[in-house]
Amino acid sequence: MKKYELTTETLQFAGHILHRIKALKDFRSVKVGELGGWIESEENLSQADNAWVYNNAKVFDKARVYGDAAVSDDAIVCGDAKVYGKATVYGEAIICGAAEVYGAAEVFDRVRVYGTAMVYGNAWVFDDACICGEAVVFGWAVVSGSVKIMGNAKVSSNKDYIVFKNFWSSGRYFTWTRSNNKWSVGCFYGTGEELIEKAYIDSNTSGREYERVVRYVESILADERK
């Protein structure tokens, strides 16, 4: 027996026609007859397990939600993204591209996870964090604030990244990731030396301050190697 059906209530969103879902049986905390969120087709939400799309959440394209996963509030899962296991995605989070969220991971608030990035294990990602590229956040990691984890970075604890604030001009935040020793600053992504070179081209003040921060991180790494 199917656990849900597509209702005749539809919504046009991002060029897609989505259908409100309705439970056909009791499972999880869902009761028969209860209305859920929005999906494009039955390919987006498994009929075979306890996964569910709640509230105003939307799942479309070739995205899949299955296992015991839950997507709720105003969250969006699209592209080829997958949310499964016991993962929860809520708030205004967006999971897209070929990204995956699974295990017991929680992704919420205004988080963006895209590219081929993965969030799994018992990781929590929230606030305005961005996980992209081939980045992986796992274990018991907690990633929050205006953090951008990208490239091939791997984060499993708070020691794996540091967030700084550009107090001298823009006020924006930028991130260093330990596993690949790279920096993410706005549209820039690269090594510390590349960052310093670019910053000095912008201005002497910018170059001096970014160099100060890069050298600070280098001193941390040097102390750890002793």
C-alpha cells in the first residue's frame, strides 16, 4: 500500500508544477489524511519507508527523499540532491546540485548545500553556512554562522576550520579550512599566498590585513607541528 498520494492542489515553483501530498496511512508522526509539503512526482519521495515532506517544503527535479529523512518548513531539495537516512532538513535550507545529506545530520536555517558536497553522521549545519564543491562535513561537526566550506575540504570538528571577519573594509566573513589549507573569501578560493597576492592588488590595507591573518594561521600550524 502506498503511504501517500499526490493531491490535485498544485503550485508552480521555479518552472516546475508541484503537488501537495496527502498521507494514506499512519506512519511516524504522520496521520492518515494529513497533508504534507510539495513534490513534483512520486520519484521525489519514497513510498516504501518513513520519509516525509512537511509544511511548505518543496522537493523537485530528480531530487530524492527516502529512508527516515524529513524535509520541512520552507526547505527546498532539488536538482539531483538526496536526503536520506535519519537526516532532517528544515528552515529555509536549500539542498541542490548533486549534494547529499544523510545519517543523522541536521541542516537548517538558511544553509546552502550544493555541488557534490555531503553532510552526514551527526553533523549540524545551520545559520547562513554554505557547504559546496566537493566539501564534506561529517562526524559531530557543528558548522554555523557565515561559514563557507568548499573545494575538497573535510570538516569533522570545530578544529577543522576558522572563521574571520574583515573588520577593515567590507565587514564580510571569510573561512580557512584545515584539511586542504585553503581560504574562501567572497568569490576567491585558494591558498594563503594567493590570497595575500590578490589582496595587495586591491589595496595595501587589504593586503596587510589578510597577510596578518594568513600568518596567524601559519603560526598555529607551526606550533602544532612542534
